[in-house]
Amino acid sequence: MVIGSHCVYTGEVQCEVDQSGKVEQTNVDTYVAIAGEVKLVVCLRGKVKRALLEAFKVVGKKGLFPYEVFAAVLAHVIKRSRAGGSVVVDREYVGYENLIGKLTGEYLQLLGYKKEITISFGHVGKTSEAHQFGYRTAIGKRKPDKVVSFYEVLNLTVRLKKDRELLRKSLGIA
């Protein structure tokens, strides 16, 4: 897996990824769409984001919340789509792209994803299929292909035993 800040053509179909409703906007659902050979949308509900934010606060990772959660949802989108080759992610979190790319790679490995991909960050415009597909889902014109659960994100983002113990004691979860 190669992660960079520029698109690298690998000879395979390029996929584009776009997000509607930022992770840190916990009052709205987040939709992450991928378009290429396969088109699909994964949703993270606002109430799940609020619960995750509380968990991140408990373990002292509040500042990393949007980047780790976005990377986890992105990993689920890539895995579910079975994308290979080049994946271009819209630049939602400028300055944090290397971190998001690194985390996405780690999370894909944890999910057992084996395909070779190149993740890069660039402009995915409003006319892209990923944007259109995600937007149509966000406004209710179609249902998401997958709704990611609290534990599907938590199990990727909070893995240290001491942090899991903190969550168990503070929030009764782990």
C-alpha cells in the first residue's frame, strides 16, 4: 500500500472518495462515497459520532477525533468497495492528510484488506460521481450501502488495553 499526497497511476481503475457532512459536525450524519468500478456510500450516524466523541474525550484523544474517525470510515468504504489501484480522497482535512493516510492503511490491515492500493489526496469536485452519489444519499434520494456502527469505528481507533479499561469504567463500554 502506498500513501502519498499526489495521484499515482497504477494502471488500474481510479476511484474517487468524497465526504458529505464532516465527522466533527456531530449534529448531522456523515456520508463517505466512493466511485470508480464500484459505487457505494457508507454512513456514520450523528448519534454514533457523538458517542465516539465522548469515548475519545475519555481516553484523551479528543483532538484526533475527526481524523481517526474519518480514517476508520474511509477504511470501511475502501474494504467494502474492494477498490484496488488508485484511490483519490477529497481534501477535507488539509494538513492532516499524511496522518489520515497512515491511519487508513493501518485500519485496512486490521480489517484484513489485502489489495494493493495507492491512497492520495486531491480535489474531487462537485461534478464527480463520488460527490453526486454521496450527496444523493445525504439528501435521502437513496439509502446508504452500509451504516457503520459505534463498535466498528471504536475497535479500529481505540485499541490500547488501558484505553479500553478507561472506557469500561467511565462509560460502561468496551
